Amino acid sequence: MKYFAHSKENTPQEQWQTMFDHANGVADLCVSFSSLWCDEDYARDLGLLHDIGKYQADFQKRIRGDNVQVEHSICGAIESAKYRLYGADYCIAGHHGGLPDIGTKADLPEDTTLLARTKRKTQDYSAYEKEISVMQITKVPFRITFSADREKRAKEFAFWLRMMFSSLVDADFLDTERFCRGERGPLVADFDQCLKKIKEKINSFPSNSAVDRARRDLLQQVLSRRGDDADIYIMNMPTGSGKTLASMYFALEQAVRLGLKRIIYIIPYTSIIEQNAKVFRDLFGEEVVLEHHCNFDYNGLREGTTREKLIHASENWDAPIIVTTNVQFFESIYGNKPSQMRKLHNIAESVLVFDEVHMFPSRFYQPCLEAIKLLVTQYSCKALFLTATMPDHKKWMEAFDCGGVRQCELIRDKRCFSVFERCKLEDLGAVSEEKLLALATESGSSLIVVNTRRTARALYKKLPGEKYHLSTYMTKRDRALVLDNVKQALAENRQFVLVSTSLIEAGVDLDFERVFRERAGLDNLLQTAGRCNRNGSRGADRCAAFCFDFFDKELSTKDKHIEVKQYFSRQIGEQYPLTDTDGICAYFDKLFEYEKKERDAYNFRRYITANGFLFESCAQEFKLIDDNSISVIIVYPDDAEERAIIESLFDGGREAKRRLQSYSVSLRENEFSALFSAGVLKEECGLWFLNHFGYYDEDTGILLDTACDIII
């Protein structure tokens, strides 16, 4: 009897994929993907055993057309013990549904844990022994050195299993895809040529002004350390000093020098991603840069082979340069689903550039740093920490039990930092709403950044003259239109005021004469100040950035996390100049120390038990964005393009759902409930639509009763 792994519709059986071919194809890829950290025999056996449950009679009936259900992944998990593949049972059992928790011996067969699933009845699958040659593992499979400390060793082994799981599921996906749709060529880049292009770009910049000369000085400092052998490189550069190109230049130098496979640029905000990815695409070419985040619309790329390759590469990050989010990066590491984790093995042997590194959520700072430590010490990565407001990472790596990592400061002479202080930075203290608006309307162009959407809308309504508003109550479509209008107003030197929430603080290249920032964290203030006289072209004497509190407490935030940051930034402001680098480190020291209890409560020790690992439980809790919001798509009455996208939903359009994100707004549960109760929401294809445009304003976003307005 022939045993098949996959069939093809409307093709004879002789063209189907046999179990022998699939098992060996997956094994070969699994060996290739994990060769850096795993012995070949273990990786090959993992690939060979993963689908042996398909040798069951019911599976062979099913593949031939019978309507029967059969579980196949647990068989290889059970069998792996015979060959001493320790830990492989997690990977094989989870290669479709996700890495499971170990569970307990008391678990019932219908439970989802690994020990529960091993109790489920299976049919005879021993026919695999006649076709597939699996070896007994007689040596330690690790090609990396684990710590002597027991707890650290357990964490490192869990990470190693994640890497093996990634290698297995990506191999399984790719071999199946190769059979079903044929081979697809990879995205490739010549990093030497990319380096040449970025050199030419930087050399084309003028060097007439003090700002231009300071940027060149900082770049030279960065490049002078390119040969230093370190695990983590620290690039502390002020806002507007050329961090984006300098960091990519350094990353390319490292990739060429060390023969690394890819550069992964990891950023907290999608707004920065879109801006940076465009810079890199324009410089290196569309076929080199993969932009991967939830809002990216691949239809914006030119049709053809490159677009198809980029869509496929987004699934496993098989691309030369990847620009992505903290969420995508770290949830791929600490998640448990195959769709998340198949890219993990491709993170190895990469240069990892973490932009705005101080913005790792405090609750997850330790596991984020732990993952980076393992990648740079055991999986041949190099990391570059990049920010204008840098904590003392050497100190906090030690405090988070992530010491022993070699760090290198790239910027050691900071005398030119003063050149980038292109405006005065003042603390106004408590001001009234009327005083704030009067100060903002005195100058040619002003930006006001506040902590809540409710406050942003209230200020906008009271402003006279030309004005604009930005918040996440608005769709991405309308925010993009506002930014275009603001850029035009700035280009024409018109007098206007923009009121925004913190979404404008980074990644938006705008240049205002005056900036006003409601007190929050010190990093928030400095980021917002970077929008004032950004290019140094305005007279510094007439440009100023102001920090303020609202005299009217009704306009202030009630968010405890923001209130803590306000308290510490106010303290530091009394002891240091607001832009002082020692003051910035002191601010983060106070903040991290305060948050220590929360961090200690979330420690990955609890996902390592006497029985084994709790991969699924870990994934359920590791959510970088604590977001219980519900996405609502705004239906514009006159947008033909949106209408066409909505119509394509009914054909099962996965891409349509992605494109509709540009028309969506995220609402908290009580806001959603208010609209639902008003009868203006409709569900279609698993999505919620606002079908009454009277509840949306293109200038300010979702319109809700003031009782439902809450803090972001």
C-alpha cells in the first residue's frame, strides 16, 4: 500500500505526495534551518517523525475522500520517546495547533495539554518503520552551551525548543507548499551593494550647517566602533541627528563583516515603521525590504513576482531586511502558534536594530531582554539599541538577571548634542485651558500634545482659526489626510495649530515653531520637543517647547501609569535640566525601580514546572499591548475604493480584512457598547461596521456621548 501525506485536487494518485517524500523533505529542511544550534541526527528525526500519524488507516481513507476525522500529530510525539528525542514531543504534538502546556497525569484525554493528548486512542501507525529510517539519539543534540545555573538552563532549553519548533513548522509549511504550488525563489540582497548605496546617499548630504556637521561627527563615531567585538551596541543619539541612516549603515557594516543573513529593524510604532521602511525601500529597492505589521497593505506594492515573494516572506521572514514591530518580534518568540513562530529560526544570524528601545513595556522588560541576551549569546545575532532617551542598560541588564552580555557604547563624545537643542525647553507648570490656547495661537505654527483623546477633542473645538486634530478616534485614512494638510500648511508658512495625542511623538517628520506637551514621561517630552524647529532652519530665539500641567483637573489624565511618569519627570525636572543625559538615566532608574513589583510578578519561572514547560499559558499572558479594544470599520458613504474592498470580503478575502484596517477605529468596551445600543453597528464576515456616518466626524473621529469618553 502507498501512504500519502498530501493530495492534489483533480490529479491522479501517482502525482500525490507520499509520506516518504514529505517526511524526508521536511527532515532535510529542518536540518538546514537548525544546523547552528542542533545536531543533525536530532533535527532529522524530528522532521521524519512529525507526520507518522498519517500512516493510520483512517487518515489514508480521509486523504482518498472519506469523511472521517483523525488526529495525527500526537503519534510522532508518543514515538519520539523511543528514540530519546527529549523535548521533541512538544514540537511534534504542537506542529499544527501550537506548543502545548505539559499538563499533569490527572488530565483527561479531551484536555489540550501534552500529557492529556498522549492518552488519546490512536490506530496502528507502525507502517512508518518500513519506510522511514529514524535513528536512536545517542549524544547530546545541543550545539550551544547552556548555563550551569538550573533555572537559567531550563529557560535556555525552553528557548531552544522554540527554535526547533520554528524549524519544524517552517519546514513543514515549505515542503507542503513546494508540493502544492511549486518552488518559490527567495528574496535576496547583496549587502555590499546596499552598503555602497547608503554611503552614496550620506555623502550626497550637505555639510554647511552646524547640524549637518554634527550629524557627520556622530556617524563617524558610530563607524569608528564597527570593528569592536560586542553583543549589544548602544547608539544614544538626539532626535533629528540622523539615527535612521546611521543605524542602518552600522547594521550593514556588521552584516558584511560577520557574514550575517539579515537585518531586522524593530520599532514600537507603525507610524515610524512606515516612514523608515519607505526610506529603506527608496534606497535599496522594493525587493529587498519586507515591511511586516498588521496595517501594511501589500496591494500598495507593484504587481508581479516581487509582491508575491514579499507576501510569502512575511510568513517566515525569509528576507534580507525586515522592518517590523516590537509586538511582531517578541510575540513570535513567546507565542506558541505555528503562524507566529515559523519565523523564529530566521531571526538567528541577524543584526537586530531596536529603535526607541526604552519603550519595551515595563511589565515585559525582563523577558524581552532575556530573549535578546539568548539571541546574541547563543544564536549568532548582534543587537543595536537605538534611542534619543537611553536608560542605563548595562545597569538594568544586570538587575534583570541578564548580565554577562558584552556592550559597546558607540557615541562617547557627546559635546555636539547641544547642536540638536534647536529650541528652548521650558516648564510652564499649571496653566488654564484659555492660557494654553492663547500661547499656541501666538506663533505661526504650534503643536499641542495631550494625554487623552477626550482632551484633544475638547481643545480642538475651542481653537480659533486654522486648526487640525489627530487621535486614534480617527481612522488611519483620515489621520493621513490631516498629516498631508499639516505638511502643506507648514510648507506655506500658514498660521495654524495641531492638537494631537501621543501618536505624533515619533516617526512623524514635522517642524513646528512652538510645541506644548502635557506632562507625561520625560521621554515623551523630549520626543515631542523634537518636532520643534526640527531641521534647525527657524530662529532658535523664536522657537520653544513647553511642558505643562492642566490647571483644570478635569482635563488631566486619570491613568495611574501616566501619573507615575508625571511624578518622576517632575522630580527630575527639579534636579536636572530637562535634556540632561544624566537626568534621563535617573528618570528611568526611578521608573524601573517603581515598576519592579509588577515585573517581579511576571517572571517566566512560573512557566517552568517540575513536570515540564507551560508554553500555551506563557503565550496567553505575553501580550505586549494590553488591548481589550474592539475594532470598528467606518463605512464612508462616498469612498468607492472602500466599497470595493468590502464587497471582496464576501469572497473570503483575507487581504481585504487587512486593507480595511485603514478604515477602522479601536474602541474600548464601553464605547463599543454605547454604539451597539444605539443600533448603528452591524456585523459582517466577523467584522464590525459603523453603518451610520452621523456617528463619525472626519476631523475628530468617532462621536460618542461625553459619558463614554475615556482615557487612552
